[in-house]
Amino acid sequence: MDKSKCINCLEYKRCKENRASVFFFIVGLIATIAIRVVTVLIHLNPLYGQIAWYIGVAGFLIFLFINIILILPDIRL
């Protein structure tokens, strides 16, 4: 993203990258990998499959709740 064209923009706070976007990316990546690995891990040891399942679901719930807290106040109905 070209930061020089967005410096005087009214939407600057929305389009600049910050720690929250990096956090969302990492949580989403971990949750997605955990959910995808469940099938493999359940054949190795059902406990590992359950752990991966709960990590994935918890990651998606964190992602959902933080998005609701941050984005819902900005929505104008």
C-alpha cells in the first residue's frame, strides 16, 4: 500500500496496518491450520484431534468476538 497517498485521507486510521491486523492474521492462521489438521491427528491419537479442534474453534471465536467488539460500533444502520 502506498502510504504517501493516504496520509491526508479521512480514512487513514482504517487503512493503515497495525498490530491488531497482524494479531487477527496470526489467530486466523492458527485456527485454520488447527481445524485442517484435526482429520490427520484424530487417526494418530484422538486426544490430539480434540486438542486441535478446540484450539481451532477457540481461535475462530476469539476472531469473531473481537471483530464484533471492534467493528459493530462503526456500523451505521
